[in-house]
Amino acid sequence: MEKMKLVVVGNGMAGMRTVEELLKISPDLYDITVFGDEPHPNYNRIMLSPVLAGEQTIDDIILNSREWYAENNITLHTGKKIHKIDRRLRMAFAEDGTFALYDRMLIATGSTPFMLPIPGKDLKGVIGFRDIKDVDAMIATAGTHKHAVVIGGGLLGLEAANGLKIQGMDVTVIHKNEWLLERQLDKTAGLMLQRSLEAKGLSFKLNMDTKQLIGENGHVKAIQFEDGSELAADLVVMAVGIRPNYALAESAGIHCDRGIVVNDTMQTFDPRVYSVGECVAHRGISYGLVAPLFEMAKVCANHLANFGIGQYKGSVTSTKLKVTGIDLFSAGDFTGNEDTEEIVLHDAVGGIYKKIVIKDDKIIGSVLYGDTTDGSWYFQLLRDGKPIHEIRDNLMFGQDSLGNTGHEGQDKVSAMTDEMEVCGCNGVCKGTIVKAIQEKGLFSIDDVKKQTKAGSSCGSCVGLVEQILVSTLGGGYAPPSSAKTICGCSDKGHEEIRQQIRDNKYLNIPDAIKGMAWRTPNGCATCRPALNYYLISTWPHEAVDDPQSRFINERVHANIQKDGTYSVIPRMYGGVTTPSQLRKIADVADKYAVPMVKVTGGQRIDLLGVKKEDLVDMWADLDMPSGYAYSKGIRTVKTCVGSEFCRFGTQNSTQMGIDIEKAFDHMWAPHKVKFAVSGCPRNCAESGIKDVGIIGVDSGWEMYVGGNGGIKTEVAQFLCKVKTSDEVLEYSGAFIQIYREEARYLDRTVHWIERVGLEYVKRRVIEDAEGRKAAYERLLYALQGAVEPWSERVKKRNEHKEFEDITI
Amino acid sequence: MSQWTKITTLSEIPKLGSRVVRSAKGDIAVFRTDDDRVFALHDSCPHKKGPLSQGIVYGDKVACPLHSWQISLVDGHAQDPDEGQTACFSVKVEDGMVYLEL
Ligand code: SRM
Ligand SMILES: Cc1cc2nc3c(=O)[nH]c(=O)nc-3n(C[C@H](O)[C@H](O)[C@H](O)COP(=O)(O)OP(=O)(O)OC[C@H]3O[C@@H](n4cnc5c(N)ncnc54)[C@H](O)[C@@H]3O)c2cc1C
Ligand code: SF4
Ligand code: FES
């Protein structure tokens, strides 16, 4: 069968992103032809500012090379402008006579700089700031002339002015408003910005209207204002706005209204013709930043591929100026009115200004100047419409998500030099990340993780990576929404998947994957372990636990190590052992020549470097239960000596710990779960950084939840105080069960609480007594009859080929 | 000269799983996909020699258990953006018996 023909008009960022998305999901559907009137393959227009500033070269910013088009069998016509579309014949004609037939068409013609309609606008030396040609013209003029004038104190104008200054020109910015970036900043921040730019050597004329441009021999020479004053100008850059480029579409009879009108599937009024990018008017809005255009591209590709899912519903955008050394961020409605509240921090001397605008308990806008560390956090809260009363007190002081371990405690990217290490796991420096973003055309954290490995291991530096993305891409970066999809195999999020498993009673992975229309035949290494957990936690005793969907550690009940050997950590309930247990461990270590015996941070003993084929024999000899040190499940219950021996002890914390560890033994969970019980507030068991931390006091037990001592230290929050040890079991069991039922796979308790709020947890665990008892019962039911995995393997050693190699 | 060597029966390799064959040419991981295709790779990840036999298998790929590189069972290549290749061996299944070419 002959393939359908897709013709793309406009070889720019939105058009080519759509083609890339299309190739990803349906590579063989179309013969694709692309027309672009620029002589270059698709490049990263955003990076023209760094190119002008001399930080990048044109070659660095090419997104799709000519080889890429060839490899994907795309016919590329550069330097050819389409001037006519005949929708009856379904043909597109270029000015030079080249033409192409189409079954479907994508119009992505972008926009053009608006040139003020004043006398002299056609003189030589008067340009916009839009493409490589403009940048070449600016750099050439800077080599021979001195005076540059930029009309327009918006984002584009200021980036042009900064670049021209670096190229050695004297630059004056003319702006007709009272302060710079009035669409992005309030007056305070606008004035702070002006001061910093003046310190960099730029001049400003505000509240100024331009009357005309004066020429000499056809070349611009000066600019004259309404008040009659003049200023010398060898180069005038107009950056007063852009106009969607819809003339071509309109001439073809496609409905336009200050842009090509599209519906939520990016279709124009002609169902064969789609449109994306700055040329589009969607619900009356045209966007001028790449993040929304990329969202459009994704939706459009999906419909071009005939999948028919996904709607574009408009975007909220944020802004960042890409001028080195200036940190500013804004998003949403930052002006506010009588119905809104504001939180403001202003340190004029320190050069910091932060304003958050709140309406009905939600952030609706924010301006940050000088310290933009939390910009993307506020933006995420804004986009997700998250109620903020619980975090309001700390809102201004930021998410503090960055003071993690592994990068010298750095939490402000702007203060880091290019050589400083961002990712401690993979040894990636700041400069490497910036370079990859610029040269490889990266736009998301996932892109950076894939390309540079930064942030792909323990994840503690993701906050820093995000800051680097924001400062390198400007508004081009959109933080991921917190409602993330499980993985590339499905468009569904975790919550929806859990709901469907419950509603449709899926009991095994093949049924779940089929029922929920996975894109891949058997998922991938990311979604299968999650699905397996969701199945067994939703339908205990009924769902099939699939060993092949578990990570190797959980499949063989031991931790895999760097050389492919394993470690064996037996349970020592509450950290208590006996001389005979220790003797047994010593004997086993001798018998199997275990290379290292180590006391773990979890109060028990680790036998490291065990060969896989020895595991079962060792377990048989040890005759101790598995410590689940490999599990997304109950790990250790750390305890202190408590009232039995300690002179300060108020409660028998050791026994409490043993009871908990026994009660919840064999429990699987979204991630590992650690408990600790201390006998008094001196807290020798470190209860303050555990998923559930319990502290004995004279009158009972205090319970804390959501602590974490790992990648990012999180102090557990007070949940409640109870009197008896039975209550400790019931309350902590109910808490853990609700976490097991509702958290996303790989969320520790702290991450889950962060999303749902501690108030919600208190409502479920403390206020709702019946609900608490029921949740605790559900946990006990799930754990009923659970088998100890090591002894089980010893018993059924002949059934498990997993441990047997074939020797030939 | 290479020759076909009988390894085990297909049913002895778990679906979406593997068995390790210890041979003169080193450890070889023999994988079985969901649709009963069988592949054999040197049991050593091109990244840091992780035992691929212990990874999670899906489609015709395996995720290395150590740092999650994704290796194609078909040709042993690491998936983009990682780079590297693990040696492949020919396998065939006849009458439910698996043979490896060594
Ligand atoms: C053995 C042990 C280190 C030791 O020698 O003491 C250890 C070893 C490993 N830890 Fe740990 N952790 C050990 C106590 C801890 C502790 C301390 C504690 O439990 O009191 C922490 C911080 C507390 C916490 O979790 O809140 C800890 C935080 C981590 C983390 C970060 C978790 C987080 O949410 O931030 C990881 C990575 C992960 O789980 O994704 C990790 C992962 C690992 C892994 C499993 C790495 C891996 O994924 O393969 C290590 C296995 C090494 C091996 O080859 O066996 N380990 N790990 C400790 C075993 C305790 C036990 O008896 O079960
Ligand atoms: C200097 C600069 C800095 C920027 N900085 C940022 C930033 O920091 N963050 C951000 O998010 N955005 C930024 N932007 C905006 C961003 O670049 C645009 O939003 C994006 O490029 C628009 O994509 P598009 O595909 O709609 O249009 P374009 O990328 O302009 O692509 C349209 C293409 O179509 C071609 N074309 C038009 N008509 C025809 C025709 N009839 N026939 C053939 N070809 C045709 C054009 O020549 C052009 O190549 C910046 C823009 C500039 C100029
Ligand atoms: S044991 Fe824990 S801290 Fe030590 S290297 Fe392994 S993961 Fe890192
Ligand atoms: S050894 Fe395989 S991914 Fe690192």
C-alpha cells in the first residue's frame, strides 16, 4: 500500500518537534516532505541569544541535521518558501516552482517580528531579532560600527541588547513603558533589573515614543523621538513584539483570526490541515514560548498518527531572562488585585525580591528576582492548582529540595562554576550539562538524565539540574506536572492505574497490560515492577505475584552487588541477637568463605560477596529468617536498649521494636519502610528520620511519620501520641496500610505525605477511628499466612531453576 | 569450528527470564521472551560487566540489574543514548530443545 503524504510547511521548532513525536509513535505512516524558507535545517531558535552573546556557535544549535532528515526518509527543501496552497488539488507550491502533493498538511510557519510602522523602517540596518540572518547582521555591524539602539524592553529586546553589548557596541534600549519587562515583572522587580543591566553597561530611555528613523545613503543613522530629541544609531533592532505568520493559510481560505484557528486536536477548519506553533490561535491565544508549542506538537502527532487521544487545552507559561548573571523568574498573574493576597520579601541591598500572589488558597502568580531557586516549584504549584495552606508558612523560604547530599551542599546553581560537580553519582559537572542542553537541544529533565546521566541515579541533584535547565532555556522549560505517567509504555498515571486495577479486578500483569491498552507487549523494567506491586497490594491472596516483574533482589531474596555476587542479611528482630545466633553466623561465614562480615546501619549483620549458587545452602545452614534488606517492603525496626537497662528509659522500646518487626514481617510496600523505637526523648534509635519513628515517654508513645535519612534528610513529623503498645501497632499499621494502598510505586512515605498532606494522613489515621481499625485489619489480612522466603526456597530447592546454572 | 550444543529444554527457561550457561567461552545468558523466542548473549553488560541474566526482560530487551542500561537481545547493542555492545551467540529451538552454537 502506498503511504500517505504529509507536507510540512515551516521547518522550525514546533513543526519539527511534531515530526519527531510522530516518528516516535508511528514511524511508517507517512512519506514526509518539509519546506522551510530559511537556508538551514531546523535549529534551536532560543539559543540565538547565546550565539549573539558569543557563548555558542550556529553549528552548536542545530537540532536536526541534514543527515537526520535523510535517515528518516524525509524530503527536505530548504530555502524554499511556500507561497500557495491549493486545497482542492491538495498541493503546496513554492516560489521557485517546486511543489508537493499532500494527504495531510502541517502548517508551522511561526511568526515574524513586528516592525513599527514609522518612517525609515525600511532603511538598511533596521532589523528584527528572529533568525540566523538577523544574528549574522548584528555581529557584522558590531565589527564595523559603534551605536546600537534596541527598540523594546521585553525579553527579546534585552537579550539582543545584552548580546550587542558583549559584541562591543554601545547599546541603548528604548522602551515606551515606565519599567522594563512590564508584561513579566512588577515595578519593583523591573527597576531592580534595570539597575543590574545598567551595571553591565547598558543605557535605557524609558517612557519614550519613537517618531522616525533618519537615514543617510539608504542606511540608518539616527533615531528621533516624539519630543524631537535624537540619538545616533548604526543599527536598530526592533523587538516590540511578534505577529503570528498566517498570511499563507489565510490565502488558502483557512479560517484565521489573528492566527490560524485550531481546535483542541490542533486541526484547522480544513480537517486535512493541522497547525502548531506560534502561527496558531488556540482558544484565542497565540503563544511565543516553546514549552506550549511542544505540548501542541505532542497532541498533534498523536492525531496525525490516527491514535486520536490527547487534547491541547492551553498552557500557563513562565518566563526567565537568558542574560548571564541575572536571575529573574515570573509566572502567572503577578500583579494581583483586591481579591488576592500577597507574600512579599524584599531585600533591596541584597538584591533579592520575591512575590507570591495567592487567590483562594492557590498560587496564581509569582515574580522572583535575584533568587529564583524556587521558581519552578512555585510554577508547579501554580499549574497543579495545589492548595497551599499547609505549607504557607514556609512557602517563601522555598522547597529546600536542593540541600541534598552529594554535591557539596550546593543549592544555587548561579553560584556554581562550570567545573563544579552537580551529580555526585555519575561525576557530571555544571558546564557539561549546560553544554549538552545547548548543543543537543535538550528541554526536559528526562532529556538531561538520558544524555548526561546527571540526576539519573540517586536523584538528589535533580533540583540543581532543573535550575540549570531554567537558566539555560528561559521560558523554554516547563516543569513536569506532578501527575506523571507511569512510563513510556502508557499514558496513564499511577492513580488511574491503581483505580483501574481495583475497578476491573485485574489479577495478573498480562490482563492488566491488555485491559489498560499498554503500547508495549510486556511493558518495561519501569512499569512492570510497579504494576506487580499494585496488583498484589490491591488484591492480596488473589493476584498473581510475578517473579519476572520483580527486580533481581526481590526475585532471589538477596542484594546483587557490583561483581554479580550477593549479600545475605538475616533478620535480627529489633536488633537483638544471641550468642548462638552469632556462632551460627560465624560458622556459615567460615564454611562459605564469605569475604566480608559487616555490621549494617540497620543494626544487624551483613554477609557480603556470596555466590548465587551458594545462597540456598547458606540459608539452610543459617536457619534464620530473611531480613528483607533487598525489599521494597519492611526493612528494619531499629531500637535502643530502653527501660530494661537504660537509666533514662521510660518504655521497653526494644520489645516494642521486636513486636513491630514481627507483626509487619514479610510486608511489601511501594518503597522500603523503616521503623525505629526509642525509649526516651534522647532518641538513641534515631526515630526522627524513619518512615515511622516512635519515642517512648513516661505517659505513653509519641509517633512520628515521614522521616527519611537517605538522599535527602527529612525530619519525621509528629502524628499523634498513644498510650499502649497495642495502639502503637494499630496506628502505625493503619498508617502503613494507607501508604501501601495509595502511594505511587517508589514513593517513600515522605514523598507520599508531601503530596497528600499531613492533614489528610491525620484525618485517616487519627480522626477516623473506624477507618483506622479497618485499614489495620486489611494489613493483617494481607500478611496472613505470609511465608518466610528463605526457608521456602530451601524446601522447594528443586523447583527453582533460578539458582541453577547449566555447565557444558 | 563452531557446533550446535544441546543446552536444556525450552520449558526449563522461565518466560521473560533466563538461564546461565557456563561454557569455555565464558558465562552465556540464554533468554526466553514472552512469545517464546530465545536469544543468547555474553552474560556481561557493556557498561560495567553486570550479569545481564539477572535483569528484567521485556519485549526483546533486557534491563541490566546494576545500572539499568537497556540491552537488545537481538544484537547485544545498548539502547540510546548509552553506547556499547555485548557479544551474541546463535541459538535455535528444535522439538522443545534449545541448542547453542559455540
Ligand atoms: C548494607 C547497608 C549499608 C551498611 O553496610 O550499613 C545498605 C546498603 C545499601 N543501601 Fe542503604 N544500606 C543500609 C542502610 C541504609 C540506611 C540507614 C538505616 O537504615 O538506618 C539508609 C538511610 C535511612 C533511610 O533509608 O531513610 C539507607 C539509605 C539508602 C538509600 C536512600 C533511600 C532514600 O529514600 O533516600 C538507597 C537507595 C534506594 O533505596 O533507592 C539505599 C540503597 C542501598 C543498596 C541496596 C544499594 C542498591 O540499591 O543496591 C545497598 C546495598 C549494598 C549491597 O551490595 O549489599 N540505601 N541505607 C545498610 C543495610 C541496613 C540493613 O540492615 O538493612
Ligand atoms: C532570539 C530568540 C530568543 C528566544 N528565547 C526563547 C526562550 O528563552 N524561551 C522560549 O520558550 N522561547 C524563546 N524564543 C521563542 C521560540 O524560539 C519560538 O517560540 C519558537 O521557535 C517558535 O516555533 P515555531 O515552529 O512556531 O516557529 P519557528 O521556529 O519560527 O519556525 C517557523 C519556520 O517556518 C518558516 N516559514 C514561515 N513561512 C514559511 C513558508 N511560507 N514556507 C516555508 N517556510 C516558512 C520560517 O522561516 C521558520 O523557519 C526565542 C525566540 C527568539 C527569536
Ligand atoms: S551502601 Fe549505600 S551509601 Fe554505601 S555505596 Fe552503596 S548505596 Fe551508597
Ligand atoms: S553494568 Fe550494566 S548498566 Fe551498569
